[in-house]
Amino acid sequence: TSSPHLPYLQKCLSLAEQSPPRPTNFRVGAILLSRKDNDPTFADDRILSTGYTMELVGNTHAEQCCFSNYAAVHKVSDDEVASVLPVESGRKLIMYVTMEPCGKRLSGNAPCAQRIARTTAGHEGVHKVYFGVKEPETFVGQSEGCRMLTEAGIEWEHVGGLEREILTVAFAGHENGAEEVRAALGDKGNTADES
Ligand SMILES: Nc1nc(=O)c(N)c(NC[C@H](O)[C@H](O)[C@H](O)COP(=O)(O)O)[nH]1
Ligand SMILES: [Zn+2]
């Protein structure tokens, strides 16, 4: 039986495919939604925002665009997005991202794990993040995103099954993308089943 999370990762993958290919980052897609507690079929999910890498002007990440899009709709600056995220008893904020939120960016811009963690400063914020692959070591070596989420008290979970597709899209702008996909598939934590 396939995981109920896969349709959301599939949608994130479609978002990632809209990202302009670059050798200097990964093409990633993200969704922010509100989920009713104890709702096993996710029937009452409410999509709040989506984003993909470089959707917005500048060197922007998918999760960053997801928050920025939401902030813009609610007429606040990116830094104030936490103040306009919905807080409803019996519901939690969930994020789906094709790739583990970054813990460090070579550009020095604020990493997405930090942006997600900031939503919980003084607010309920994001409760859990589901992602389809760990960040490959290409740019920053061993990824720190999950550790940063844990430190912020935010749950996270790797949902397997779409690793090859997600990495193929992520690496599309890279010189030797196919080789990097094979290497990343070999990494522990991204071992796709042999199918
Ligand atoms: N989760 C995630 N979403 C994205 O939209 C994206 N592009 C990355 N990519 C992570 C990678 O580590 C950084 O792209 C490099 O570290 C270069 O940093 P910049 O992107 O130039 O800030 N990761
Ligand atoms: Zn990021």
C-alpha cells in the first residue's frame, strides 16, 4: 500500500519541475497545509501555500517562496509570516517538501530549516515536515536540516518511494546530473528500493 503522503510529494515534484534548472542549487517544491488532528485520510486538509525554487525573484528556495507567497497574500513581510499563519485548535500546520529543508546555504542566505523553526517562535508554527529525500552532499556535505528542525521541536519524516524522480528533477541543471542522482541514491537514508 502506498503512503498517504505520496500524493503530496507528487504535487511538490510537479512544483519543482517549474523551477529553472541551475548548477548552483536543487530544483525543489514545497507545500504548506493545515491538517485536522486524527484525520487518517487527510480529507479535511487545507492547502495554505506552495513554492518552488527560484519561483520568486532572486536566489530563492522552495520553502522560502512558500512562506513568502503566504506572507504576501496576508500583506506582511517575510519576517512576519509566523504572525499570520492560522492557529486553530484541533489542527496542525504541516509542510511537504521534495527535499530535506536546507540547514546551510553556500550563498549565506537564511536556511529553510531556520525559516521553518522561526514560525514556532512565539507562535504555534509548523508542526511537522515530510520530505522525499535527504539533501545530497553536493553543496554542503552532511545535511544539517533535520537536526535543526529537531532542535526547534519540529517533527520531520522521510517519505520513501519517489527518490529517483525527486533527485532527477533536483539535479536537472547540473553538468553531470545523472551521475549525481546515482551517487545520491546510494547514500544511506536515500536508499530507494530496488524496484
Ligand atoms: N531544501 C532546499 N530547497 C531548495 O529550494 C534548494 N535550492 C535547496 N538547495 C540546498 C543547497 O544546499 C543550496 O542550494 C546550496 O547550498 C547553494 O546555496 P544557495 O541556494 O545559493 O543559497 N534545498
Ligand atoms: Zn532551503
